[in-house]
Amino acid sequence: MLPLVVVLLLLVVQVTVVLVERLRLAHTTRDAVRAASVSDEPARAARLAVDRNLPAANVETRIVDHLVTVDLEIVVATDLALVGALLPDVTLRDRLVMVHEPVG
């Protein structure tokens, strides 16, 4: 019975790790789109904002019709002992759009 309980607890921990990374991704995307929306160089501003929190994330920034869009993607490895092999790595994606209003 104890091995089953241990595996279940490790699964809960692994899911929690993925959820925490999802929250970090959401906050980082928000910071990146805010930085890009007020910058003359939106792609650079978004990348700098992402590098502070999730340097491994892939960033795509584009401007269409005065709207800046930031897409982020990160792969979360599920490598926790015993349960990591049972679960595939998780790819998380987030996208936010904001009006581009560069200062100046």
C-alpha cells in the first residue's frame, strides 16, 4: 500500500510543478506584452521581460493594426523521480494582445 501512496503523492507534486510553471508563464506573458506595448522596439522589450523570469521560453512578438501580440511557449520537463517516466513533457503556451502605444 505504501508504494502506491508514494507514487500518488509524487504525481500530485509533479502536477503542482506544472501548474506553478503555468502561473509563471501567465505572469511573464503579461509583463512581456506590457513592456512591448510601450516600446519603440517591441520584440526586444518583450524578450528582455521574458529573460528576467523564463529565459528558456520561446518568444514571438508581432504588431498588426496597432496591436502588439506576444506568444510564449515553454516545455516543462516531467522528470520527477518514479513518476517522470510515466508522464510526457508538457508544452505550455500563452498569448496576450495589447494596444501598441510607444512613448514619445
